[in-house]
Amino acid sequence: MNETEDEDRADAWFHALADRTRRDILRRVLAGEHSVSTLAQSYDMSFAAVQKHVAVLERAGLLTKRRQGREALASGDVAAVRSVGAMLTDLEALWRGRISRMDELFAEEATATHTDNQKD
Amino acid sequence: MNETEDEDRADAWFHALADRTRRDILRRVLAGEHSVSTLAQSYDMSFAAVQKHVAVLERAGLLTKRRQGREALASGDVAAVRSVGAMLTDLEALWRGRISRMDELFAEEATATHTDNQKD
DNA sequence: ACAACGTACAACCACATGGTTGTACGTTAG
DNA sequence: CTAACGTACAACCATGTGGTTGTACGTTGT
């Protein structure tokens, strides 16, 4: 569990998701298994381009491929999607930490105001 | 609510998050307000580079800046982070749809098997 | 007043990215 | 057997990205 490896995975996740074609491919393969050529027919670009998008999603671990004859069937990995979501939840937690630190600050100030009278 | 605008926003979100320096900046400004130069001191790169990263996060709506004298104070926008999370939850929903469709398929097959005896 | 600070932005560079076409190879259908 | 299909990958190209340095300008402290 290297620190840098986590960041590498996050880089791959978000980079893979930062393209609308790839997000659309991911939606389709999460909803059901599709061959690469079937996917390619849905987009106004070459088969090779779509194949590269699928490869990016695969390298990021967001989808897996299995061979069936001459076809490569792609399937979305919902666990990976959840991992990305978890990372965002962690970010939210930092924000909540800020809020509670503000509460502490208010509490301290209130205490200080009270004790100020006894100071000096 | 243009269809393409949503995709544009998503592109900006995920692209902004696809860089580890920007994710680290976002963590810091979610945890509390920081000036750009304060942030810049944390990284082994020029001020201008960090400033550009902050600009990317700002354009994506993940942080906001306010001016105080000569400083620009950056603060993370947790609502935007939640929006990104919501988008992933929508992806999960597609996956759950696949599962329930599989359930339907099983149900149909079971029914078909029963009715098979009456066919012919 | 003026030097130092914090910010913004333009110009530039090396490299990554998203697209193309072409080639090769195993698999399926006729 | 042979032709068509589905896939994989290399080579190439235009554009985008992440970094740099330099310049300009308002703000702050002495």
C-alpha cells in the first residue's frame, strides 16, 4: 500500500473519466456487456479510437474484458466506480473537519471571553 | 440544462481531479482557506505553476477565490465535490439496472421452462 | 516614497493525448 | 479453403497539458 500507488490509481481513474466518450462507454458497459466493435458502432470515430478508449478504461481498472471467440466483451467494474466515489467522500470529510475546527475556534473564543475577566 | 453543458462540466471536473497536485490543493482548501502563495510554498514547482493549478480548479468550480488586500484566498467548494460524487452514484444506478434486468431474464426463463411443456 | 510581496498573465518548451490510417493475426461463416 | 470479421497495435499528426521564465501591476510595510 504505497502512498504513490494510490495517487497513480487516482490519476488513472480521473483521467479515464475526464473524457465524455469514455464516460459514455463506461455507462454502457456498466449497464451490460458489449463487444468493442459493438461499442465502436455507437460513435462517430474510427474503431481504433474507440479501442484505445476502452484500453484506457481497462488500464484504470474501470472495466474488464473477456475473450469469447474473436470478440472482446467489455464489462464495467462497479467496485472501481465505488472506489472513486469513496475518494470523494474522503474529500468531504476534510471539509467537515474544517467546520468542526471552526466550532472549536468559536468555543475557544467563548471560553477566552469568559476567562478574560479573570485574567490580569 | 443543455445536455452538452453537463458533459462540459463533467469534463472540467474530472480533468481538474486527474492531477495529484490539484487533488492535494483541493484537499488543503477544503480543510481551510489558503492564499495562493501559501499553497505554492508546499510544492516543488514555481508559483506560476501552482497558480495555474488553482485556476484549473476554479474554472471547474471546485474552489472559489476571494480577494483580501493583495492576497487571493482559495476555499474548496464541497457542493461541487458532492456533484461529482452524485455523477458516480448515477453510474452505479446503471449497474444496478443491469442486475435487475438479469433477474428479469431469469424470471422469464423460468416461466418459459414452465410454459415449454404446453408449447408444440 | 519605495522596496518587497502577492497575484496575474503571456510566451515558450517538452511531452502527453486523441484522433487518424495501415498492417497483422486469430476466428468465424460460406 | 477463402473471405469477411473482430481485435490489436504501430506510426503518424494536430492539439492540449504541465512546467518554465519574464513582465506588469496593485498592496503592504518601513
